Amino acid sequence: MHKNVENAELNSTQCYMLAYQTCQWWNAVFVQAKRFLDVLNEEHDGTPWDAVENANSMFVAERMFFILAVHHAIEYLQKLNIEMQREGDMTFQSVLDDMEAVVSLEAIKNLRDMNEHGLDYLANKGYKQAQYRSSVDKNGHKIPTTAAWTQVRGDVDAILLGNVEIDKLIRKMKELLPIVQEKTKEVFERKMAE
């Protein structure tokens, strides 16, 4: 999140809009996760030069939309957390801490940035080029990965987007969704009444 956004104190109208949009992005994560997982499970033996609706090509778009939804869900929640902490409410901090225990929130931001600026990284010009390629240790296996590739490893029960274990992230976000929905609705209604 940009410092000018992070440090800006929002008024009541901005806060209720932020609460509304935060819940929208959290819900969008699950819509996009379904679309991403559906296309992931399709046959990928085609090439980009085959039919337009080929799963091989659709996968790239659904993957990016999913990464974007996750990033926005977290970024909006982080800003709403800052606003709620100004009022002494730490609810969203515990949600963010629970997520951080499963996957690095910085890794998600990097994954979004690296995919959004894919041409830069392809040309070895990305800001975090050294982090673009990495490896993940999972159940005793070292899995090489890049931010532009998805690894599905049944032998170690992992779905990786870059170095982010997406299967773990989705499960954790689903567990936390009722808290986010309930609290964002409460903030929305309270701030709208102010």
C-alpha cells in the first residue's frame, strides 16, 4: 500500500466505502478461486495458437484475476485495519496475523507486482529480480518456482503460485471470511449512520 494511502486518515464516508469494498474483494477471492481452480483442472495440452477458449490460454487470465483479487482483499483489509485501530478496534489485526501465519502477505504483494510487470521480469529488469525465481521446501521436497509459473504437486499436496501456497491461503481466507463479512458490515452500518 502506498504511504500516502496508508497514512491518510479517512472520514466516515470513506470508511463505509472502504468497508463495503473490502467485503467485495474478499468475496471476489472465492469467485476467482473457483474460476482459477476450474480452469486449472481442465486439460492443458493445447497451445495459445489453438481455439481462443483453450484452457491453456484461459489459465493465464484466471490466474492473474485471482492474484489481483487476493492482493486487493488483503490491501483493503490492511487499510481498514489501520482505520479501526484508530478507534481501538483490533479485530482486523488478528485476521491479518492469522493470514500471515499461513502465508507471507509480502509474498502475495510481490506475486501481484511480478505478474503485473511480467515483461520487466522476462527482460531481467524487474525491481525484485532476485526474488522472481525461488524454491519452496514442502514435505522434504525442494520445488523450484518463479512468480510467473504455477506448480501443482500432488506428491507433496501443494498448489503454488510463485512461492505462495495458494491451497493454504484459500483455506485460511475461507475460515476468516465470516469474521471479515460480519465486521465490515458492522463498520459499514456504523460509519454510514455517522
